[in-house]
Amino acid sequence: MPILKNLGVSDPKVPRAGTLPLRSSRNPFEEVSGLEEEEAGELGSLPNGTSCRRRATLEKLAGLAPFRLGWAPGRRAGSPGDGQSRSFLGRVLVPGIRRSSADFGLLARLHGTRAHGDEEAAGEAARRLAFLRLGRGSKPQRASLAERVVPAGEAAPEPPPKVPEPPKMKEPLSVLEILSLIQQRELARADEHILELEAEELAPSGGGAPGPPKAEGAGGGRRARDVALLYEALQRELWALVRETLAGPGPGACAGAGAVAQLGQVLVQEEAADGRRGPGAARKLRARWAEAVARAARERLEAAAPGAPGGLAGQLEALRARLLEDMAVVRGRLAPAYPAGLGAFGVYLRGYHGALAEWLGASARRRLPLADRYALLHWHNQVYPREVLGLVDMAALENGELGPLLSPGTLRGLEDECVTDVKAQTRAALLRVLQEDEEHWGSLEDQPSSLAQDVCELLEEHTERAPRISQEFGERMAHCCLGGLAEFLQSFQQRVERFHENPGVREMLPDTYISKTIALVNCGPPLRALAERLARVGPPESEPAREASASALDHVTRLCHRVVADLLFQELQPHFNKLMRRKWLSSPEALDGIVGTLGAQALALRRMQDEPYQALVAELHRRALVEYVRPLLRGRLRCSSARTRSRVAGRLREDAAQLQRLFRRLESQASWLDAVVPHLAEVLQLEDTPSIQVEVGVLVRDYPDIRRKHVAALLDIRGLRNTAARQEILAVARDLELSEEGALSPPRDRAFFADIPVPRPSFCLSFPLFLGRLPLSRLARPTLACLPRPRPPSLVRPRARR
């Protein structure tokens, strides 16, 4: 020990930096000294008298001799330390023997201290070498062996030929060294050595084909455990590498594509090894790699979704962004680094697809609000196929297309829940809106109604979102909303009827009442358009609901039009009472009052929407002409001469022209009414029977609801008493009536003469016919000249007298 101290050598009990700290109950350096003493006894002493044992020990401790790990000079077979009885140091240093899993703890201890120890050992060795050179002095010049053996003057013999050294055998790595390769992410090399170790385990002692694993006593069981532990460590690094590479080029991410390439090489090597192992012993690392990708994708998606604001819609948007981000990394950086045969992009895509399917399935099983169900269905059916899968080359997938994210049964269940919730919510919301609007109907304030707008917004919120999810779901939602709209319109019709039947409402000012009625009429067009649109989108079974909606709106429109027209003609009635009198022939006062009142009310009516306004103006046009012709056909005026008939016809034409200008200004579309009064004027003014017959035929053709009683009343006004002429003219009307008996009656908005009742027509007896049958005394009575038309016999039997 003093010599070591004087030479600057540290305490032998402290291991030199760069050597392995040995786990042994004995001091490793004492064991080394014991081995060297045994060797020195055989070597003897050096030429300078120094003991070989001492010099060898110093040189070895100082790092001067060619001593390396696994080299023991002079070791004899069978010496102490060989076999299982050898110390741990001897077992580590002997070449050709692979170190096993018992060294795992040793490598773990060395891993943190080796780098620091190597630097200190290098500096210390340099100092020792310099010190030893100073102690020994300069190196003396020695003669070579050839100079000492060959005398002077003689030629030196040729050196013996060099014998080629045998090729060095590749020394197998120990279990610790393989584990170190795994931890250093040299995965491909580590897998190669693991495969070699596994082959040693399966190889028989005499060579040949691989046999079964060796028995425990022969060390086979321990080696099998080493292989299993190494595979576990290798897979931990592989799957950690899969997670890290998806994180992107940030802190904690993989260093580059080289590690991914090594991962792919390991998968290729293991797939080839599985072919040699057989089906029962295959490790199937490629399938486990796909599972690891799916786990990493699930972790990535779960980490992105919870922190997103905006409920489920916000989470789905975060998932979309994460999917696009990760698939861009896979497409641009990861997939090219894998071997082409692995189909890496398809594996990653399927992993993310499966992880997303699990996430959506878990969300669908929860009780979601209606808005979240809409968001989930829309994202599943539209966003994911268009914005995620639309950017992917589906032809690159090995097994064809990806499966659905959600099963058809799950999607149908979500749609059914949406339809049920919409039906319940819209029904309650529509009734609430109607109740709120009805409260303003009876008020004296003229407030605009937003009923139709609110109803359309409530229903269009669903009818516009559902078709964007799928066409079938849009049809189902349209049918549901149309049924709710039909129920609402029936309730709306009933409340409008109660409003107009309320006596208190009729006591309002006419302007206020008309304004409220116009507001109710204006609800019709947008609701009718909505019903038509829903019927077009919905299935064929939506037609009954559409008809019910149209019927309710038609009833409300006709009721409101009748109310407005009644109020207006109540005001016009005094002016109509002045028509067809002698003063009317000379003064246009009556018609001026009618035209002025209608023109003034037209300003208020213009607040009505176009469709109901056109219908109302057409109805006012028809009723105005009906009220104009009514007193004429009732016989209020009789024309006893041709001059009077000419004056009446001229006046009728002037009034017809003035009324035509009025309703054109009001934008009436009922142009079929313009010719009725001129036709009547022509019948009154014409003198010859054939011309009258032609005019009556035109009148009956243009206005199919005219009857013979109307023509007879017109002939009475013009004073036509000639029985033959009357019969010829009436025959035209009768023939047309008979030809049109099977035809349908004109619609209500095209009826004119049907609304004009006339008194029962009378007929005159032909004097030659009754000259020989009646006494002259009775014919002298003027009341018998014209008799009422006899009634047809009653079909009802007379009641028997009691």
C-alpha cells in the first residue's frame, strides 16, 4: 500500500474510474491481486530484479498493461473461478459468455456515473504515466534481438513469414448491453441481438433445426426470461416512440424521422421472424403496433376535446382541428419514414377513425340536448366525410373503405329523439306565441303583428338544419313540422273566428278593426308558403297535412275579406240606393260617391300583402258590380220608349267605364267583370230580335251562372211584351242552360248572377188563345191580363186530416 501511495495510485479499495463497480461481498481489487499473485509465481522475476507479481499488479492498476474487459492472461482451464463457482468478476470478464439479466441492476447503476467517471479516469491516467516516466529516467537504447544473436559482419536472417491471423469472431452482446441499446433508442440493433439471443435459446446443442427451449437446469429458462424482459423493454420504447412522434416537433417529441425508421425496421424484422417462429409462437408486433397507434390517437383526441368551449359543438370542432393537425404530421413526416410495405398512413388513419368512433359512441349514449344532437349528427354526416376524409386518399387503404363512425341503429335513434323533441318543443312554442299575439288583438293600439315571422323562425330552425344532415332526415323533419303547423293553423282559425264573433270587437272604430283584420290576413302568405315548402320536401304522406293547413288559411282569409268588405259596403250602401232612379239618369252623384269611398279605403287596404290584397280587390270589384246590377234587375227602372232605353244604356256604359278605371287603379285582376254592364246595356238598347238573341248568347257564354229569370227581368225592363219575341230570346238562354246541365258550376270567385236574386217572373196570356174559353166580362178586368206563373205540383203528399 505505501508503494501505491508513493506512485500516486489511489486506494485499491476504491474502484478506478472507468471500471465496473462489482457487486460482491469481497473487495474486487483483492480478488484481482489474488489472481495476479498466482500468475506472478509462474512468471518469476524481471531482468532488473523486480518481481513480476508487483510490476504486473501496478501496471494493471495504473492502466498501463493491455488489460481489457474479458482478458485474463495465463488463465488455465479448471483453475479456481471457472464454471458456476467463479466469482462475479470472473464471469463478467471471460470472453464468449453472454451476460444475463442478473446484470440489469449493474447497468442501471452504471448508467448515471459512467460519463463522469470516464473524464476523471483519463486525467488521472495521464498524470500517472508522466510520474512513472520521471521515476525511471530516459529509456535506454537496447540492441534488437537480431543484433544480439547474429555476430558482427554477418547478414541477418530473413524474418519468418507472417501467419495470417484467424478472423475474429463477433462477440455476442450481453443482456445489459442489449438493454443499453434499447434505452439509447438503437432499436433496430437491439432487436437484431434479441433475435440472436432467442435463436440461441431455441437452437439445439448439436446444431440443426431449432428445438424446444432448454430446461431450467441448463440455463434455458433464465435465457427465455431474458428474452421476454428484453422484448418488454423493446415494446415499451417502441410504443413510447409512437406517442412521441404524434406530438410534433416540440419538447418531448421524437428527435426525427430516424427513430421512426428504426421502428419500421423492427416491425419488418419481427414480421420475418414470426414466419420462422410459426403461428403459435408469433409475437405479432405489427398488430400490437396498430393497437399502440390507436391508443395514442385516443389519448390525443381525449386531450383535445375536454377543454374546448361551446359544449359538444365546440368539442367536435376541437376534434376536427386535432385530426387535421395529426394527419398532416403523419402524411408529411411519419408515413414516409416507415417502410412502404407497412401501409403506415392507413394504420394511423384507422387508429384515429376507431378512436373517434369510440368517442362519438360514448357521447351518443349520453342524454344530450337537442342542439348537441343536431351538432353530433351534422358532424358525423357532413363535417367528417368532407373536411377530414375528403382530404385523404382512400385508395391507399389496404382493406378498402373505413367503417361508419356510428352504427345505423345509433343514428336512427338520434334522429328519432330529435323528431320527438322537435314535435314537443314546437307545439308548446307555437301555442305560446299564438297566446301572446292574441292578447294584442283586442287592444285599441295599432301594433304590428309578428306572429307569422315567429312561427316561421321556430319551424325553419329545424327544417333548415335537418336536410343539411341527410335527405332522409330532412324529409322526416319536414313531415313533423308540417303536422305541427297544421295543428297550429287550426287553432289559429278558431281564435280568429272567436275574435270576429266577439261583440266587443265590433264596437271598435272601423279603422282599428280593419287594421287588426289586415294584420290577421297578412299572417296567411308566409305560413302558406312554409306549408307548401314543407310539403315539397316531405314524403308523400305529408299531403293531408298540407291540405289541412291550406284549408285553415283559406277560411281565415275569406272570413277577414268578408269582414272588410261588409264594413266597406255598409258605408257604400247609401250610394247604391240612389242608383237606377230617374235622378241617376241625370246626375252622376251616386256613382261619384261610390268611386270616392272605394278610392279612399284603398290606402288602408294597401297595407295588406299582395296575394290577399289581390283577392280582396277582386272581391270588392265583383261585389261592387253585383250591387250596381242588383237594382237594375229588380225592376226599379222601366223603359217605356226607345229614347229611354237609349239613355239608360248610355248611362250604364259611362258608369261601367268609370268603375273599370277605378279598379284598374286599385290593381284588380278581375278583368272578366268589365264586360257585364256593357252587355246588359246592349240588350236594353238593341231593337231587332236576332241582335238581342246574339247578345244574350254572348252574355250566357261569358257568365254561365245567368238564368232565364235574369234574362226575363232584363226584357221586362226594356218593355218587351211581344210573347213570340220573348220566347225566341229566352229559348237561347234555355238551350245554353240545357247544354251546361252536366257542367260544374263556376267557382265562388267567378260567380256573378248567382248573387242577384230577382222577383218571380210573370207571363202574359195570349188573347187569341183564351178568347173562346174565358168570358169577356173577366177579360175586361185588368188584373187578369197578367197572371203569375203557376207553381209545379208539390211532390210532398198532403197531410191527412185528423
